Amino acid sequence: MSTLSSGKTIGQYVLEQPALSKVFGNLGIDFCCGGKRPLDEVCQEKGLDIAEVLKAIEDATNTSDTETMNWQAASLSEMVDHIYDIHHQYLYEEMPRLLQMTQKVARVHGDKDARLGKLAEVYGQLVSELTIHMLKEENVLFPYCRELETAKVQPKFHCGSIANPIRVMGLEHEQAGSLLETMRDLTDGYTPPEWACNTYRAMLAGLKDMEADIHQHIHEENNILFPKALQKSDSLGG
């Protein structure tokens, strides 16, 4: 159970209690790329009442079902399989559908809200960058993680230490987080206007779900997979 503290980092809360990711997501708090920031600092920045946020955390901790898998105790291979099977496959299936929807909504309703054109543009950039990003992980980082898991001596990677691709992936995570934040701003937190058609509403619901999945995806890599891989690499020495 999480120990409540306004100074604890957001990422630590989610590591201890994965169900809290939904609480932070509903509040618009970034628990993946922004997970290293203290809760009180983020609440002050967003104008949130820290006491109310701590109460929401306590309620969720007491009532939510916990995940059956403790990912902090998982092996590198288990983490890689989980991220690929759950998060990568979800994005490969969902990104084309939402890309089509954002373009259609912008084309049909762009005269009512010019932000829809910008939304389609930003989402298209996100799709392009995530597609390349996931291929890098699948072809470079994930195989390195599997090799590290069984290695007795430091493997020789073509790009040097595994810290190098991890550093690149981390920077790309920050870019994805920035694009998601822009999309949230452009849609008023994925809130449909009264005149929105069913396609518009379905698009916003899909984008909101995708944001939640990407945040969880990045959290699992930044705060679990990457530290595990770096710790194993360090244990093997030079």
C-alpha cells in the first residue's frame, strides 16, 4: 500500500500501486515522463488541491484491485514481452483507425473549430514518431535486454552500452509526452463540444484511451524496464 506523502514523486506512487495511474490520468497529471516530479509541486503548478488529490489516492488505494503481476519483480524478457504484446500491438491496431478519424473530423468540422486541423497534424506527427520509435525498440533495445538477461559478461553491442539506446528512447518518450499534452490542450481535455457528432465523440474517446495507454507504456519503460536493464549492465562491469 502506498504511503501518502505530498513530497513523494508521482512515479513512485504508480510503482507502488499501478491502479493510481487512472487517478493521475483523470487529473491530467503526467506519471510517465513527469513521474520524477514531487506530487505537491505538480499540484501547485496545475492549481490542484493537494489534500483532495491525496484523498483521491487514498480512496483508490483502498478500493481498486491491484494488478496480479508485480512488474518490478518481472524479468527483462517478461517486461519486453508484456510491452510488445500489450502496448505495441494496441498502438499498431489503434493508430491507423484514429488517424483516419482525426483527418475526417478536421475535414468536416474544421470550419467550426480551427484547432481540429492542428489536432490532426499533431496526431499524425505522434503516429509517425511512435511507429519509428517502436521499431527501434523491437529491433535494437528489446533484443539487447534479452541478451543482457542471460549474459555472464558485458555483451558487445554495436552502439556501445545499452545506456545509449535507453537515452535515445527516453528523449523520444519526452517528445511523445509533449505531443500528447498538446493534443489534450487542443481538445479541452478530450471534452466534446455540444455540437459534436458521434464520430467526433468517438475520436476523442479513442484519443483519451490512447493517451492513458501511452502514459502507462512509457511509465513501464522509464521506471521499470530501463532501470532493470541498466542495473544488470552495471552488474556485469566493463
